[in-house]
Amino acid sequence: MTLDTSLHPRQVLLGAQAQTGLLPVCDHYSGVEARMRKSLDLQAEMTEEFGACVFDVTLDCEDGAPVGGEAEHAALVVALATLAGDKARVAVRVHPVDHPAFEQDVATIAGSAGHRLTHLMVPKVETVADVRRAVQALDAAGAEHLPLQVLIESPAAVYHAHDIAAHPRVQSLSFGLMDFVSAHGGAIPAQGMSSEGQFSHPLVVRAKLGIAAACHAHGKVPSHCVVTEFSDAAAMRAAARRAAREFGYTRMWSIHPAQIRPILEAFAPDEEEIEDATKIIAAAARADWAPISFGGKLHDRASYRYFWQVLERAHRTARALPQEVRGWFATPVH
């Protein structure tokens, strides 16, 4: 029996297209000109390889711009974003809202290249008032359409994470591990910033879980922090897998090109998961989305939503999908 893919699961399964499924699982940061150019070239190469853009490139003004050279760096970022290919996904991290360069950053970047950007990342957001200030600056630059992603980097920001995530313009919350640890004045040891310690120190774990919970409560994307041991592939894979499987994160930062593929692999469903999800969703579609028995278990729309999201994640991590469900992904997901 041929599967009818004309009725899309996103139309049937209310809530299936939650915000957490709409972004690539990897967000790659670079701020030095040569590295920014290489990052965009790598994105284009991997887009050609996989047939879809599988990671974002975020051009960094906060850590990338030299002191006193903020305006020149913003102009460089505009030029790079404008020259990126049509399939590119490019974002920019600007300075914090209380930095002297913030307003000019937004005016230059969003005003000139806002139409080429996927979002604007605002670091060191403490309260929803900071979000409102960023939104006001974006709107003044004529970028009313541009979503915000924000970086949570202090105990106070973690406390306000639910309010921040609830703002309609906020698309994603990222956890800033190193600033978070530093904000504790030595109360968290340096080990809390390591690839292992960040998953075991109680205060760090509490912050990570709080951010993930806030995002999921409001349909936003929780984005996991960096792993600084970029030359340790095993540590990178283990951290990415724990972020995805244990801490509820659906996206993660990369700070080195070698981290991109391990993140894609860690956040991708296993082949067995893809196979089971395919069988269950196909059976559900044939039953017109009524409850079914599969493998001795009852499934209905609640579990269909989960298994559809497995297939969405597989698609976004460039995993091969069985022919039976591939028709639902013929049109690019925006």
C-alpha cells in the first residue's frame, strides 16, 4: 500500500512542529576574518555534501572585534553576510546591550544585512528588559522580522530564564558556561568549565536544566554551551551526546570546525530510532492518524508527535530517511 504523503504530519499532529525542531542542531562561532571566511566556505561545502544547510555560522562581534575597532568589525561582518550564498544560514553576535558599541552594532548590521541574517545573538542578557531593549534597537534599524537568540551567563539570568524565554521575539536561549562559572567569584572550581565537570557540578547542572526547562516550557530552542577541549574528539562527542540525551538540549555551540560533525552525530537519532519512527508514523498515516497497536504497544497522537519529531531531527542532521517517509521532506523546512 502506497503511503499518502499529501496530508502532512505537521498539519495533523498539533504541536508537532514545536519551535525546538526548527533550527539546525549546530551553531558555529567565529570572529576573526580568516576564520569567518573559512566557516562560510565550510558551510557551503557541507550544504553541497548533504543537500541542506546543516549548521549555522554566527559571525562574532563581541569577542571578534578589537577594542576601538568595533565599527570596522561590524562593517566587515555586513560584507561577509551579504556575500554569503543564498542557501547560507548566517547570524551575528553583537555586543551586550549595555556596551557602548551595541546600538551602532545593531544599526549597522541589522540595518544593512538584516535581510540576509537568520537571527541576532545578544550576549549577557540578564532580564527581559534587556530583550526589550534589543528588540527596540532591531525595530529602529528596520529589522522587525529578525528573531533574537540570547546568551544566559549569570545566576541572575538563569533565575529570569522563564521570563526571557517567554518573550515572543526570543527564538533560543544559549548557556554561557565560562562567564557563568566566573560570576560565582571562585565558588565553582575551574573543573566546572571542563567537558566532564560541567555535567557534574551541582550549580552548573542546575543552571543547564533550568535553561532547558524554560525553553521547552515556551517552545524555544535550548542551545548548549561550548566544549573548550576542541582537540579532544572523544570529549566533544561525549559532551554533545550528554547534552542531547540527558539535559534536553536540541542545539549546541561549536568553536572549531572539528566540532561540527561530532555535534551533528551526537544530536542525530540512531538508525534503530529512525527505523522505528518510520514504521510507526507510516502505520499511523495509513490508519488516518487513529490509535494503532504496534509491537504490542498502543500508540496515538501523543506518541506520534514524538516519533515525528525523531524524523524531523534525522532530517535536520542529514541522516538518510527511508523512502516511505521521504516525501514529507521533499519541500525544505523553514
